[in-house]
Amino acid sequence: MKFATRTIHAGQPSEPETGALVAPIFQTSTYEQESPGQDKGFSYSRTNNPTRQRLETVLAELEGVPYAAAFASGLAAENAVLQAYLRPGDEVIIPLDVYGGTYRILNKVYQPIGVVTKQIDTGDLKAVEAALSARTRLVWIESPTNPRLLISDIAAISKLAHARKGSQVDGKSSLGDRTLVVVDNTFATPCFQQPFELGADIVVHSVTKYLAGHSDTVQGAALAKEAAVFEPIKFLQNATGAVPSPFDCWLTMRGLKTLELRMQRHEENALAIAKALNGHALVHRVYFPGLASHPGHDIARRQMTGFGGMVSFELDGTLEEVIAFASSRRYFTLAESLGGVKSLLCHPATMTHASIPAEARAELGLSDTLLRLSPGCENAEDLVEDLLAGLAEVASARASRKPVGATAR
């Protein structure tokens, strides 16, 4: 099946007893057993649930692997991976540009117990190679990154990580010795990027975003192509119990059916916005992998089938101007999260990445004038007009504050 067909047909047959085209929500906590210890495959909904099982089957199909575990949030999925594989003294490599929640959990939860985080430019293969050591347990990749949409070469990094002594994947080394490559595929989605084909060992998602797609549920997922890699994650899903409700799983399956259509529209809108902002007098820099000027454009073309639906840009102005712009848009709602059908706008420094200290943000290149856009499925012309109108308002307000006789910009 092609991708769009899989989103509708993979793991989603009609309900067998009634023929219902859409499977019901199995809203139950427990299940009748035929005799003690003898059930019909389900005993308690923390351990498994028919609705969640269907969702996990679909997610695995879309990423092209056998194993998927759904969680109550993207960070719950991340934590399961980190908890499964990091011990005191272990090292994890992460990008300079990384989701604030990932930064927080590593620095506030895992660093205090002895895990060492190496935050480097994962777009620089020499930097990745230099950072790898005998203690490196995980190489954590976001591509595109959050929020600056930087690109890393997943295939090349996987090759470097797996070449480390003790990290061979040919069966000659134990899993305990291997460096595993984890890819956060939230921004690209399996529609535009297949990390396992590029060498990744684990993929994580904030399902909340594009996969569910309608800003009405919070959910996460972790996937693997090898049973030995997946088993510790699956164990923690049950043992720690951070699982999504059956209704949330049902909502995500409904959203997945239109994933390809939505991603195509998101990308079209993002490209139109990037082109409109690129070169504007009040825009210092635009981040979008689909622009030829983007430093990761060539790699993105090679490892992605689409450039994604996110755009970030730095306003050439003050923080006050950024706040005024962000707070007064007509179609872009000022809110955290992304990937829904309604356009969202975020100021990372005070919202999604506020958990990163200001001095650290400065070192990492996360400007206070950076804005992250998640174009929805509205008409591209409306979205572009809204943003350009906001920039015009900034220019007008700036001009009105100039002293009499000042030269117009």
C-alpha cells in the first residue's frame, strides 16, 4: 500500500461483530476472564486495550516497523526511551536546537542522577564524531529541529554511531554495548521522512501534533524496528502506566486518515509564508528547509519527501515589537503546540523553550525575537496577508515614534 492508503486501511478493518466501518472505542478498564489467568488477549487497559492496539498497529505501519507503543504525551514517550537506556555515567548527544521539554527532562531529571548530556551541532558530522565516546548510549536527533528547523544527516549520523566500537548492529555485539540513534520525527512525520530507512534505531513522536492533527488530544509514541530494542520501552509503558485513553487513541486514528492531505497543505502554506517573509525589510532571518538558502536544504531534499509545515523567523526589531506582532494576528492564534488544522504562532523564548535559561538560549542561538509559525490548513493567501499586515503594523508603529524630521526607514 502507498502511504495515503496505509493511513486509512492499515490495521483498521471494519469491526467484525457488527460490520461498523469505524471501530468502536473500547472504553473499559478491565476484561472478563474465562478462567483465572485465561483471557482473550486483554486483561487490564493499562497493559493493553483494543483501541490503543489498533492505533499502535497503524503507527508502526506508517513508520515501516513492527513495534510501536503509545503514551499519554510526547514527553512520556521520550522518558520511556531515556529511562530504558540511560544509567549513571552514560552519555547522550542532543542537538543545540532542541525542544525545551527534552532539554528540561535531561538537565533537570537525568543529569542529577549522573547522566551526561552533550549538546552539539548535530548538523556538523565532525562534531558528532568527536562527541561520540565509549560512554555514548544515545544519539538524539531532531530533524527538522524545534524551533529553528535545522537539518541533520540521519543516515550519516547513524553510520557514525553504529561504527563505534561495541555498537555494531550485525548481531556480533550485545544490545548493551550499542549506541542507539533516536530520531524525533514529530515535525517531518512519516509522511515526509522515514528515519528507520536512514538507520535510526528508535523513533519518537509527539502524536499531539501532526499525527492527531486537530489540537484536541495530547499523546506520544515510541517505535522500534528490533524486538530487543523495543522490549524495554514496552515494559516501561506498562510498568509506569503513562498510557493514553481509548478515546484519545480513537481521535488520533481519525486524524491519521487525513495525514497526507493535511501535510501537503501544511507544506504548501509554509512555503508560501517562507517566500513572503524571506527578504522582508523587517525580517532578519527565515528558517524553512524548503528555501534554497537554508543550510540544510540539500540534505533535506535527500532524506525527506517534503519539507514539512513549520516556519520560524527572527523579527528585526525589539522584544516589545515581537510581542505586539505575536499578540495581534487574525488567523495565527498565539498558543503553544503545533501541527493542527488551525494556524498557531509561538514565541519560544517565553513559551515552549522558556525552561531553557536565558543565557543558555543565547549560547544556543535561540533569539528573543524568534517566532515559530505552525501554518494550518487555511488558505495560504489569508495567512500570508495576516503576517504581512502585522509587519506593516510594526513598521507603522515604529515610524510614529520617530521624532519630527527623522528620515523614514
